[in-house]
Amino acid sequence: MAKSLDIYIGWDSREPIAYEVAKRTILDNASIPVQVKPIVLSELVEKGAYTREVDPLASTEFTYSRFFTPWLAGCEGWALFCDCDFLFFSDVAELLQYQDPNKAVCCVKHDYTPKEGFKMDGKVQTSYPRKNWSSFMMFNCAHPSTRKLTPELINRESGAYLHRMQWAADDEIGEIPTEWNWLEGWNEKPAAGTPHAVHFTNGGPWFKDWQNVDYGDEWRSQALQIDPEFKPI
């Protein structure tokens, strides 16, 4: 088992500070060598790798580009993807124990139905099976099912096919504990301590209208250390 981890975070031009906080809190807590890289949609477009039409229901710039993670990792080893709206409290080295060579991908298998009709920035909040499973995925990049995720397939297939992980058999989808993709506003707070990683899935403290959220103070503290001039948008 590798004692390092490549991590790809979805980057969105509307919320770059969210990426920086996720990256900082990963690195600050990591006890193993970690490389954190952004998935920037415009770069994939410039390379000619990403050719999908604009989806009006896509809530972020990385709605589909997240599935390029195994390809960007050279279809080798393991690579973690997460959305940018994460705040990490724990060491990602703990995730290595879930790297089962028989699995194509591992994730938190949420049973989640959003209450809100709209997300943080006015985007429509859509509900679908396996909602939020794809917001935190640890890919076994060399697995035959994961290798199906070529640029051609990602550009061609539906959002449902990609996000519901229909490119892998059900028994090829491993499970990671909820604490690694703890949904703010949905999951119950732990009796003691903090989740391993908080996911501000409905909206985060970088938006003016989303200040009163669990772990918002901790997120703002990190943001101000990165950018003392930080102001919510």
C-alpha cells in the first residue's frame, strides 16, 4: 500500500478561497506525503480534453470534470477527489486503510435528500439517487472499471451515469465512514470532537447568506490566515 496520496480538489472561479481552505487543512493535518492539485475546467477545455456542452443544472465548474481524476493521475495508483467546499480536521493517512484493490472507487454512501430548493449561490438544488456520493471519491485508478473513465466517455455519458457510479458494479464501490464527508446541515454533530472532514454542501461561510453554519468559525479562521482581507461574497 502506498504511503502517500494524490488529492484532486474541484476548483471553481466563483469560490477560489474554498479551494485554498480545503487544501490548507489537508496539508496541515497530513502525516504522509500528499500532493494537492486543483481540477480547473478551463485548463481541461484548453487541452481539448473536456468538450461537454454547458449544463444549466451544473452547480459548479467541476460537476463533471471531477471524473477526470483517474485520467489526470495517469490511471495508476490511488487518487482522492473532493469538492472544494470541505474543511478537514483529520489526517488523510487514515483513508489508506480503505484502499481495497478489489474496489474501483470508495466513498461515503449517503442516504441524502436535500431539503432546500436552492443551493448557496441560487443554483437549483437537485435530488437524485446516490446524491453526494461523488463529492468525495477515492479512486483505484488502475481498476478496469475506473479505466472506463476516459475523456471520451466523460464527455459523452449522462450526469446520472457518472454521478451514480454506473461505470462500476455495485460490489466494486467501497465504503468510507460518514465522518469523512460530514454534510453540514444534514448529519448530526458528533457527541465529542469533530468530523474528519466537514462538507458545506448547501453553502459555506464564503457566502454572505451562509454565515450561521456548523464549523463556520473554524472555516473563517482558516480563510483569514490565508487571506487577511477575506470578505464573504
